[in-house]
Amino acid sequence: METVLLRVRPDIARHFLDLPESDGKPIGETEFHIRAILELFQLLDAYFKNDENAYVGADRLFYYDVESPTEYIVPDVFFVKGVKKYVRRIYRMLDEQVAPCVVFEITSKTTYLEDLGKKRLLYETLGVREYFVFDPRSEYLNPQFQGYALGDTGYEPMPARADGTLFSRELGLFLKPTEHFIRPVDPKTNKLLPTYDELNAFVEQEMERAEYQAKRAEHAELEIGKLRAEIERLRNKESNEKPSRH
């Protein structure tokens, strides 16, 4: 299913002035949901930071309807290829001319039916090529993490590994459910993408290691200096003790 480029009619262009930038709702229903959304956003945003034609958004109003320009949906996390990277207040398809290629919804008690029904159908209709739903508390979805890829007849379930890991062709990453979070995995290294906390811990560890190595090197230099001084002292002593020849 191909994404259709959209053009706005002049008679509805006036509706694009002063569009709301927030739906007034919290990022997530619980702290579990907030943390799952923010961590996934940070991981993907950091991974694609050097790609100037890729955008990662979270909790942004996504205006998608040509005929009803004020209609929007709020994906928890989404990824778009082929658009310029800059900080957006909203994501409007009529401006961007391309739909997100990946959407994540962090589902909850009040959203899981909509996430699996109305939202999934809407994203399918818009041409979102991959759609993922995740239940951070494993209460409403079985399995906890599910993915759908757009095929010729609509969304088709993605095959999962034994541990629930899915592969996103659009992101080029494996996605592994780890208790309350989705952790992207680099297929080249087979390692989890590090979180900010993990990166900070790694930097601190490396700084401590470098400081320890520097202290060891300083101590070794002092010991070498002492040894050289002792050698010089012994040489001078031996020289002074040799009998003079007349």
C-alpha cells in the first residue's frame, strides 16, 4: 500500500491557523506508561540523531485528515523517514507530505481496545508501514508486545522470537520487550541500545578507570624516579670508593 501525497484545498486552508498543539492529556496513564514512552523516544532519537532525513516524535498531535483539517491523533512514539529533522510543535501530514512509517502505542486499561481497533485501522489506512502495541504491565495484551506490518491486504502480524523480540525493517532494529520497556537492539552488535542512564554510568566508569590508570602511572613514575636516584647514588658511591692512581 503506497502513501498518497496530499494537497490541501484553498477553501479549507484557513482551518490550519492556530491549530491546538496539545490535547490536554498526560503523556501516559501511569508512571509505567510515561517511562516506557520516554525511554523508547530517547533511545530512537539518539540512534537517529545524525540522520538529517529522519524524525522521531512522541506525544505529538498528528493532523492527518484532508477533509477535516482539525482532526488529529496522538501517537505515543512515531518515526518518519524522508522529512527534515527539526523540533516540531505538531506533525501535520499536509505539510510534511508523508505519513510516519512506524508508530508505537503504549497501551493501557483505557486505550487497549482503541489501540487494537480504531487506531490500528486508521494507521493502516494512512499507510503507516509498521504498527506496534506494547503493554508495559502485561495486563491487557497477550503477548505483551505485538507488531503489524503493512501488506497487500492490510496489516499482518509480525513473527516474534521466543523471547518476544520483533524486527522492524523500517527502523533496521530488533525490538525486545524487557519487563516494562521496549529495548531496541542493534543487529550489527546484537547489543541493546544504551539508555541515557547507562551511558552516564559507562562514562563515569571510564572516567574512574582513567583516573585509576593515571594514578598508577603517576605512582610508577615516582617509583622509577626513586630507582634512578638510587642507581645514581650507588654509582657515585662506587666511584668515590675506588682507590686513586698516582
